[in-house]
Amino acid sequence: MEFRNELVKIYEQYPEFKFNFHYRDWETDFLRFYQSQTNYNISKTSISLYTTMYKGKKSYSFSLKNPTKAKLLEKIEEVKMIIDKLPEDPDFIDLEDDLTKSAEKEKINNIKKVSLDKKIDILEKLAKAVEPFDFKIYGTFICNYKTLYIINSNGVNKREINSPIFLEVKAVSQKNEVTVLETYGGENFNTFDVERFTKDLVIKVEAATSEIVDVEPGEYEVVLAPRCIGDYLLYLEGSISAQSLDTKQSFFEGKVGEKVFPENVTITDDPEHPDLINFDYNHDGHIYKKLPIIEKGVFKNFMVDNYYGRKLKMKKNGAEGSGFVMETGNKTREELIGSIKKGLYISSLHYMNFINQKETSLTGLTRDGTFLIENGRITKVVNNLRFTEKISDIIKGISEIENQAYTIPYSSNYGEFGIYSTRMPHVRVKGFKISSSTRTV
């Protein structure tokens, strides 16, 4: 709190400049496990200050670890000597000036709530459950606690606290290296059901003991696991941002109010959803509230920050795509699978790259459990597949949606282990295009 107050005094001390400060106090407890054994545990703290100084339309950004007033003043004097020599950004207008605050609630520190002993106990139960199938578990169990202060020369002075949990368990066959994945995330550990988590992991492990086959390239009816549809929406996020409008890369340009997807598709960006990792503000410090993105197939809103709101004369809404939620349908997962005569169940995706962002076309691979569906049953493991698809076509191809949703956590696993989440159901998709098999699991 003391250094937060110093930041206000500092920007008042330099009226010829404008400042934007992000002051972070971050803690983590990071446990990695390997071959069903704890590999290492890291507990550390990090205090950092990210600063951008503006003089007219010129700016300079820098960061300080373990910042002090003396360090910051020294850096400001350095920047004063060079900022006039920098190029202007002709589109810069001003910093965020909306002073509206959220409730800025206190939060339980999950590093303390989910102790190392508790983590190890959970992992031992999971390791024991998959051992009869000759599988071992690998992955990470992370708890963070971060306090972020966003302060700028326009009077923004806001605080956000996050305490995300990230558990990712990959079970690996010791016989043939087939893998399956189970994850848990959120901020409320009371929602974690170790029995259900174990059961879901074991169901996947049992399926992964089946015969391994290839499938031919072509179009398939598929059931996409929640992680997959979450990944596709996160890639689509670029098309939903006002920045993509500015760069002419948005699939949704000119489509506000237009029906672009089936009526059963509704997607919101909800940073306050009780089962997700919650956020109070976007990177500018603008309050971040629930925003409809797709409503019964109709595109409703772009995500608009301060810079592009001013540049494009759009209303700012503070949305960032850190809390995508897809509305559930009326089918069970078993019914989705049971309705397919011959198709695929796809658990997870990776190595995705855009071919054409505006058209939403990309390529990527399946992994961590791709299965053949025959006569409504999962029958065999399928080698990992390469796909070339348009995200827009995948969403247009959604014919049925599961009646239950799951929180899917994502982590950068570097720096301050940025963790966010989506809330997604399984979906059944027609005409999913497989381009080739990798012939490997």
C-alpha cells in the first residue's frame, strides 16, 4: 500500500509526462510430478513494476524487479533523456480515464488453502488409480496469489486480486506411450471433487488401452472435448478484438447483429463466473464485466480497450477474452457419442497455426487421446491426426451440445505463470476435416 501511494506522488511530481503503472505482488507454489513421483516444488514471490511513460504521442516502457522509489526515479531520469528522440504514435490519444471500480473483493490465498501435503495426497491417489493399467502420471499442480495495482496519471487507482489453481494431469502408458489428459482450474477449491476427477481420468485411461489404428484423410463427424472448443474460441479471440478490426484481420468485420453461427451457439465473456478464474479489470484498468459475444448464433460485440476504442470511436467495454463461457445444450456426453455411427472423439489439440486469420483457417494436431467411434461407442485409439480447418466452419458445424460444462484452465507456465480459464461443454461437429495421420501416438 505504501509503494502504491508513492506511485501517485511520482506522477504528480512530473506533470509534463503521463504514466501508466502496473505494480504486481505475486506468489506461487508450483509442483511438478513425473513418472508418478513428485519431481520438484518451487515456492517463490516476485514484486515487479511495469511502467509506460508518455510525452505527447511518444512513449517508453520499462520494468523493474523489487522496485523502490529511488530505482523508479533513477529510471525516469534516464527516460527523460531519450523520450524526445523516439517516434510518435499518431493514433495515441490518452490513457484510460474511467475511474469506475469493481467491488475489489478480498480472496482466499489458495497457496495456503491447497497445501503441498494436500497436493501430494491428491497426486498419490491419481497415480494409484492408473497404476493397474500400467500408466504413470505427469504434469503440474500450481497455486498462485497475485495482487495487481493499476495506476495512471488520469486518476485510475485500482486493485485486483487473483488466486488461481491449475492442475494438469497427463497419464502415459508405459507400454506404448499413449497419453490422456485431465485438468482442473478455478479459484474455489471447494468445487474440486477428487473422486470425480479420478473417475474421469480412469475412464480415459481404460479407453487408451485399446488397439491403436490409423484413419484415412477426409471429413468426419466428431465429438470435441471441452478443451478443444475452448482452444478454438481462444484462437478466435483475435477476430473478436477491436484491434483486429483496425488491422483488417477480423472475421466478424461488418457482422455485428448478423447471424453467423447456429442458433444453439451462445458465448459470453464472463470474468465473474463463479467456476472460472475471475478478473476485475482489463489491462487498462477499465472495469471488466460480462459481455455477450455470440447470442443464439448472432454476433453481438467486439472486445474494445481504451486505445482502439478511442482510435476507432467505439465504446470501451474492458473485455479481454479471459473468461469465455459456452452455453450448454440438452444432450449427455454419452448421447453425443452414441449418436455417431462412425467418427472421432478428440480430446486435445496442439501446434495450431493460422493459415489465414481473417478467414479463421488454421492447421494443427490432435493429441492426448484421439479415439475412433463406431456404432455409438469408443472402440480404438487413433494415432494423432493433422487437421486443416476454419474455426468458423467448426462452429457452424456444431449440431449438438452437451448439457454440462467444465472449467478448462490454461497456463503460460513461464514468468509469472499467467493462468486463465474457459467454461466449455462437449460439442458434436459435422464435417470436421482431417488432412493426414502422424502415424504416432
